[in-house]
Amino acid sequence: MNLYSNKQKWKIVLLVLALLLVGASLYVSNRIVNKVGEREKERATQWADAIRKKIELVQLTNNTFSQLREKEREKMALWIDATKEVSRSVDLEGTYNYDLPLKIISKNNDIPVIVIDNEGFISGFRNLDIDTSNLRDRYPNVSKQEILGIFDDTLAILAKNWAEKNSPFTMEVYEGLFLTYYYTDSKQITKLENERDSLISSFNRDLINNEGLVPVLLIDMKKDSVIGTNIDEYQKGVKTLNETIASLSSANTPIKITFGETQEITLYYGNSPELRQLQFFPYIQFILIGLFIFIGYLVFSTFRKAEQNQVWAGMAKETAHQLGTPLSSLMAWIEFLETQNIDPNVLGEMQKDIDRLSRVTDRFSKIGSGSKLEDTDLYETVEQTLNYLKPRISDKVDLKLEQWTDPVPVYHNRPLLEWVIENICKNAVDAMEGNGFIRIRISKQDNLVSIDIKDSGKGIPAKQFKTVFQPGFSTKKRGWGLGLSLVKRIIESYHKGKVFVLESIPGEGTTFRISLPLSSL
């Protein structure tokens, strides 16, 4: 059974389940966000309808004002016509009598009126909120004529202001004498206008004080002017009008508010701060969850590796201990056989195998303990390992080490490094099915020395370059897949070096590289 392959499958299954859970959570969160957004849009639409009704109310009020103004003008016209008819007669002394027209004007108790003759003198006024009774008391050092002159000038200026809003009436009393009647809105209309203006001004106050309202910008499209907004960045000049419109338009589709036949205003609105926070909350949540999972994975992975190391070390030491007893017995049997007339060549080969078992036992005993590294010639270590392997592998495998003239002093543990070379070479022999070549080359670069082991085997797919060093990975039907894992542990944990697949072409062969530091450890 390929344990590593099954582990990978479980990882994929768990990853898919995690992605499904994340996707489901994001889907639910997005649905909640969309519902909140729809509710805010509904509130903005309702507020737009309220604006439309306010505008219609203001328009209705304006139409009412227009009608009232028209009636007041008609009333003024009737007064003027009556004055014209009555004022055609003069008194017995041949002078014009103002009493009658002023008497007619006095019938008006509501419309403010100022009468000015063609000489610019004030002939009379009506319904003005001006108290002239105590002018002398307020200005004791000013003559009566000066006071009257100031007062008349004030009324003349006021009459000109009225003329800009309402056209005055001019009447010829008799030849050479003209009276002009200036008037303005009655107190009733003024009161209604103040109430209307108060209604309009309350719009911005309601807009600014409405904490539950989303950011809005109301624009009069015809005048291209801002009617009202509650956006601080625009009010404080941080953003221009175009930038504010672009930002709001990207968030939500603006609402058109039409009233009358040609009038139109546009309501731009954005998302509330709460909604914007809610939109990012799921992602922040999953980042935090992922961070905790990652930290948890690192912690448990550290514990798992420590436990694996303990298992490896315990298994290795137990193996070395178990091999020690039969080795001692075999050595005793060799000494006994030497006393017998046994072929020395046979005893020599047996001694080599015992020495080999002793070396293997020594290797296992060093796993999990602080192995001592010695500054010895690396080329010599590799050469001795190959000399041992050559007679023990197939004759059809050409095993060669490129010549190296100078010593290669590297801090290493010779028994463990021999084990590394043997494992890689044996895997190469298995991959080429006992027929091919193995080339080993030693080279220096910067502060590293590299051992390249190239074979003519089946090759390794690129996606398996890293997984070949995982425990349990094996392409053979038999075996536990621990050889290359042990190689990686010895090189990286004990020698502070690196081992990796330098190059591999399926069907042509593979090159492993072992890099060790030249400097002292």
C-alpha cells in the first residue's frame, strides 16, 4: 500500500471539504449583505419619495402664492381705477384733494403700499411695520426736516426694491401730477412664504441629523447644483463633486426624482458604514480562522515531527541493539572456524559481511544522537562506499566516480554519509532494473561542495521532485518508502546540507545533488 499516496488523497478530500464550507459561509454572508443592501436601497427609495412629496407640496404652495399675488394685483388695480375716477375733481380752490384716494387706500388693511409723486416725494404709505411716533425722542439732536428726509429716502429705497418683484401702478391725477403706487406681498403671503422656507430649510437639517440614513447627495440636474448632502468628505472639501458622484454611482444606481413636466433631481446614495464593514467581515473572519488553523497546523506539525523523530531514533537504537547480540555470536563463530581447516577466502568473505553488519549497526546507533562530524576527505568517503557497492550490485550496472586530484575536506560523519550514497545508488539500480550506468561527480562552488549522482533509470516526473523524500513514498510494490526520507534527514538534520532532484527526464534518468558546506561547523 502506498501510504503517502493515500495521505495525499485524504488531504485533497479535507481541502475540498474546507473549500465547500468556506464557499457556503461566504454564500450565506453575501446573502445577508445583499438583504441589508436591499433594505438600505428601499430606505433610500422611500426617502426619495418623501422628497418628491415635499417638492410637490412646495410647488403647490408656490402656485397658491402666485394665485394670491394675482388677486392682490387685481385688488390694487381696482383701487387705482377707483382712485382715477374719483380724483378727476378738485376742490373749490383748484388744488388736488388727496383725501379721497388715500381714503380708498385706507380700505386696504393687508397689502403694504407706498405712494410717490413724480417729484419723488412720498405722498403716503400704508400697512408698513414702521413706528414714526417716537422719532423725535430717539434722535433729539436731529431736526424734524432731516428726520423726515431720512425717512422718505428709506421709503423710496424700499419702494424700488418692491418694484423689482411687483410692477408698480402709475396714475395721472391731473396734468403735470403723477402718483406711483408701489406694493409688495401682503402679510398673509409673507407668512406663508416664511413657513415654506422653513419647510425647505428643515430638509437639510433632517438630512444631516438623520443618523440612520445612508450617505446621500441630492442634485438639481437643471441647475447643476447640490440641494443637500450628509457626506462630510464633500462638505469639508476633501472630495470634489465629481469624485463624490463617481464614488456613490459605483456603489448604487442613482434614483431619478421627476416632478412637473420638465423638472428633475437626482439622488445619489452609497452604502452605510455598517454595510461596508459587513461586506468585509466574512473575509476578515476567514483570514483569522485561517491564521488560527495555520498556527495550529504548525504547532501540531512540530509535535508530530518531534514524535516521528523519537520513533525513528527509538527504532534505530532498538535495531542496533538487536543486531549487537547476533554480531557478537558471529564473531565468535569466525574465531572458531579459523581454528578449523576452512578455506581462508571463505572466512575472509564472511568477515567482510560481519564488518558490514557492524557498520550498519553503527549507523543505526548514531540515529537520534549527536553524531560527531569529522573534517575528512569527502572524495575518499565516496570512493570507499562505491568500492564496497561494486561487487554487490549487478555486473550490468556501470558504476563510476569521476577522478578528483585534490582532497575535498568537508565536515561529515563517514558512516552516515556512506549510508546516504548507498541508498541513492541502490534506488538507482532498482530504477534501471539492474542494467544501466551510475555516474558520480564531485564539484566545488562558492562555499559548497556538491555530489551529483546521475543514473540512467526510469526518471521521476517533475511533480514528484519533492514528494520522493516524504516518508512512505515509493514507486516499488515492495518497500516502505523510507530510504530517501532517511537520506534527507541525515543530510539536512546532521550535516546542515541539502539534497534534491537536480534534473530528471522520464525514460532517460535522474540526477540527485547533495550539497554540503565547506566551512567548519
